[in-house]
Amino acid sequence: MKKTALLNIALSRTIAGLGHGDILVIGDAGLPVPAGVELIDLALTPGIPTFASVLRAVLSEMQVEHHVLAEEVFQAAPPALADLEQLHARGELGQRGVMSHADFKGLCRQARAVVRTGECRPYSNIALVAGVTF
């Protein structure tokens, strides 16, 4: 049995397979997933699981070098923004990049996978770029 908090097999397998610079996107329930990009669908009902709870579980296993947000998240200010700011301040998300939501959706085409949460607050999305532990 695993010792970390992350129990989802598909998500854990994907994180284990990431190399330096690979992208993993965690998105709200409405984020479109580009054709050809793996979808790990965790959404159960609206709000379950939350964006923040999925992000914390992913961070228990993934080394993050930097992250990217859509600039619209700062205007919309979904509840997850407070969690993002705390994690960023603690250095758990590495450096921050910001781009338009349209460009963010384009970035999703480069992702190894998109993780769909039950979050129903707009712009609750993040692209995590894998770092290395050495």
C-alpha cells in the first residue's frame, strides 16, 4: 500500500512517468481537454473533488519547477486562489507564469494529461511543470 495521500492509480502513474519539463494540468469541470491529451477524470459531482484538494494530493507526489495560471483567475478570484497564493508563498509551486485564458487552453495541448476536478468555479486551473528532485 502506498504511503502518500494520492490513491488514484491513473494519476499516480502519470506523475511517476513525468520527466523534467513535462506539464500536468489540473482543471475545473469546464476546462476543455484537447484531442490526444490524456484525461484523468476525477469529477464526481459539482464541487467534488475540489480543485484545491486535488492540487494538494498531486503536490504530495509531484516535484514542481514552475506553474502557469490564466490571468483571469486574479479578476474572478475563485476560492482556490487563496490556496494557490499560500502554496506559491511557501515555494511549493515554484516560479509563476501568467497568460491569457485562451493561451492557457493552447498550453493544454502540450500537457501529458489534464486532470478534471468537480470544481465549478471559473478559472480554477493550473499547469504544473515538472521539476527534478536532484
